[in-house]
Amino acid sequence: MFLKSLQWRLVSFFCIISFCLIIPIGLFLNKEVEDSYYKTFKAGIENGFKAWNDEKFINTDVKQVFEEITNNYAVLFSIIGQNKSFTVVDSSNNEIYSSDSRFGEDKDKFFNDLLRSDNFVSAMKGESGGKKKLMSYNGVQFFDYAKPVAGGRFVLYFRYYKDEWKEILDNSNRAILTSLVVAFVVAFILGYMLSKTITVPIVRIMQNAQRLASGDFEHVLEVKSDDEIGKLTSAFNYMAKSLKDTLAEISSEKSKIETILDYMTDGVVAFNMKGEVIHANPAARKMLGSNVFDRTFDDYAKEYNFGFSLEDIIYIESLGNREANIAIGDKIIKAYFAVFSDKAKRPEGIIAVLHDITEQEKLENMRKEFVANVSHELRTPLTSIKSYAETLMDGALEDRETTEKFLGVINTEADRMTRLVKDLLQLSRLDNLQMRWNMQDISIVDLVRGSVEKMALEAKNKGQQLEFYVIGDIPLVRADYDGIEQVVLNVLSNAIKYTPENGKITVYVSRIYNEVQIKVVDTGIGIPKEDIPRVFERFYRVDKARSREMGGTGLGLSIAKEIIEAHSGSVAIKSEPGKGTEVILKLPVPEMEGVI
């Protein structure tokens, strides 16, 4: 864990560098001290041999050579002192004389130790032995030097024990160790401080990266230098800003898509490759139920009999996008299926768009029914006209009474067709917004009163009571007089037609908030509850046979509703079979109103 930290790795690096610098220097200094002492030792001996008279010792023995060196050459060979010694060896009989204090301790061991010296062995062979090599005797280290003299009869062997420069080396090593400790501490402090200048900004960047990961884009790092760390900080700030802008844009686009999906009237359902539902907008949840996420594609395919599976859509390209009509309750839904993929064009699932075509199907059925009704309504009078005309052509013209009767029927049927065509043309103009309204401020009271007076005779002929009441002050209404009158007359006509003799029809005009209300209440046969929503459909009749007998086209209420809605008004019907019907017409009151 310790070395996982960049800061402590840097500190360790500086400490190791200081160690790697000081230790080689210490080793180098030790070597230089040893080399210096050895060179001095060797140079002293070689200078002594410059004054050496080899011929003088040809006929002498070992003891004489030893004494001569002790008395006359010790200074020349620089071998004065307790740490320097010389030894004379007779090469023929190995007789030894030595100034070394260790010689007297064990002469045999001392001689055997000489034989371990490469320099001594070389001298015994007649060659000078001046090779630098640190030797050891009884745990004491020394340098040695050997040289044959007197024609090889004797070997002079010199030793220089380390004790003389050991103290210097120890002091040097202590100084080096002290320097190492100081350097280590300095390196630690400097490394720590320097590493902080690197690691602190990195830690700040790391902390800010964690903030970015948690969605906090508001914190901006302070750039404190122009070096690489400063540039890294600037680059990180730029990256954070770019990331913030990008995520904001993505979030905005996501919000737009979610809003679009949430407010779409079409349902949208997404399935993953396992067939699990991963998204469903509110419209889809409304169509499929709140448990939409608990079911799979295969569940829906089986329930609604799609005729294909998830794998068929994804893997059989020749099938293309698939469609299916499904019935959910009283709704008819058209489902469109398409595959969605990732960037590598690998399929990730399918999207299903659910389009409610209930109204379309209803309108289509109404259109078909309308065409059938128009055909029937026209065929009936045309058949009558044709049959009566053929009868007349076959000789009935000779009977005047029959002729007049047949011509009357033909005229009645022609009038019926004329009314039908007129109503159809008016509906067409209303549908295509081609009606030209003469909009003016009119008195609804006067209009309704006039309509009641026009229908009074028809009501009287059936023994019906037709009453008219005005409740409160009624403002003027901006409308087309003829159009509204047509609506009122149609409603009154229906009330009179479908109210039995001696029945009662009451008309009210009142103001309800910002609307003028015309209410026509009768005591007629009434309308079944299930038929009320359809009475405004074209050619719809509650009692078709009775309606035709009374000369109705089945378009009156449809036209009335279109006219009222063209004036921003509304029409409502309340009815109960056997008790009567109430028709309510509402028209808006203009902001600048007058009162009649």
C-alpha cells in the first residue's frame, strides 16, 4: 500500500538516489585512501632498492642481510613503525628472519602464511612481487611486497598493516555515514516537498474527477503554474466543461424525447433482446395496463396473436418492419414493430409503436354506413317515382283520379329527395368550412319567440301545449340569424313530431354565466339511453320506420350540431323513454354585450 502512493514512490526515489550517490562515493574514497597508502608503501620500498647494493650480499647469510637492513636500510625502505615490517628468507633452506612482531608467535604458521602471498611466490621464482592485494593474517589486513636479491639467494618480503590507515578509513566511513543520513533526511524532505507539488494537484484532479462522476460539474480547479501540472489542470477544467456541456445537451435531448414520448397519443414500448419491457410511455401503459413491465414480448404475442415472434422481427430481415392489429377491450390498436441497434449495427431490441385506430375504424364504419344510408334514402323515393311513372306509362293516365294520386306521390317523393340533397349539400359545406355566416348581434329572445310562433299552428293541430318563457335579462349574441333559427325550428319540429297528441312542449331562454341557453323540453316518447350518444350521427334514427313516415331525412340534428359548434356553442340531450326529451342549446355571450 505504501508504494502504491505516487508521493511516497517519489520520496523513496529521492532517498534511493541519495543512497546510490553517497555509497559509491564512500567506496571510492576508501579505495583511494587504500591506493594512496599502498602507492606510498610501494614507492618507499622501490626508492630504497635504488640505494641497494646487491653484490654486497652475495656471500652473506640471512642473518647478516636482516641486520644490514635493520641498521642501514630501514629508513630507506620506509619500513619504520609498528605497522610495517620486513622479512628475509633464504630461498635455498627457507631460513627466515623477520622484524614482524607476529613472527615470534608462530614461525611455522608465519612461513605458511607467506606461501599464500602471490607476491612472495613470485619473488621465490625470481620475479618482483608488487601486486596490490589486501591480505589477512590472524584477522589483521595488510599489503605486501616481495623482491629477490643477491642473485635470488634471498627474498625480501615487506608488510604494511592496515592499522595505520584504518582510523582514517573509519573516520571517513563515519563521515560518509553521517553524510548518508543527512543526505537521506534532506532527500526525504526535498522529495516530500517536491512530490507534494506534483501529487497535491493530482489529488485535487482526482477528487474533482470523483465529483464529476457524481454529477457535480460546478467545481473548477485553480491553475497555479504554467508547467505540465498546470497544463494538465487546464486540460482537466476544459474537459470538465466540455463534459458538462455535452451531458447538458444529452440531458436536454433526453428530456425532449421523454416529453415527446410522455405526451404522445401513440403508445411506445421498447423490448430488449430477451423480450423484456425496458421502456413504456404513459400512453402505452394506459393501453396495456400498469403491469406492462411484468410481461414479455412473447406474452403479448401469444395473447394478441401477432403471428410472429421477437426472433422473427430481429433476425429475418426479409420480413422487414412488422404490423399487427390487436383488440384491447373496446379499443382497436395498430402495432408497428421495428428493430433498434447499437453503433456497431448489432440489434439491441425492438420498438413497438401502438396507434389507437378505434376512432378511425369508427369513422370508416360511419362512412360506409353513411354511403349505404344515402344510397337507401335516394333509392326509396327513386323506386317509388319509377314504379308510379311506369304505371302511368302503362295506361293509368286514362284514369284522371289515379293519375292525380300517382303524380302527388311522385311530387312528394321528389320533394323528399330535394330536402335530402339540400341537407347533404349543407352538411358538405359545414364539413368543408364553406358556409358563409352573416354574423351580427341578434336577440335570441326574438329569434326563439318567432320560431315558437311559426310552429304554434303545427302544435295546435296535434292538441299540444307550446309554451315559451324568458328567464332574466338575456344579452345579445353574435351569430347568423338564419342558421340559429334553422336549428331552433329543427329542434321544435322534432319535439312536436315525437310528442303524442295533447302533450306539452316548453321552451326556455336563460343566461347561465357567459352563455345564453335555449332549452326545449317535451313530454314525448323519449330516447333510449344507449341511443342518445348516436342521435347526432348522420342518418341515425331511433325508430327508422316512424321517422320516414314523418318525412325526416335523419340529418336534421347532425346539421343542428354542426351549426351550433360553428358558433362556438354546444348541444346536449337528456332523455328518458316514456317521459320526454330535453334539448339544450348553448351560445357564448360576446365580451361587449347588450341586453334585450
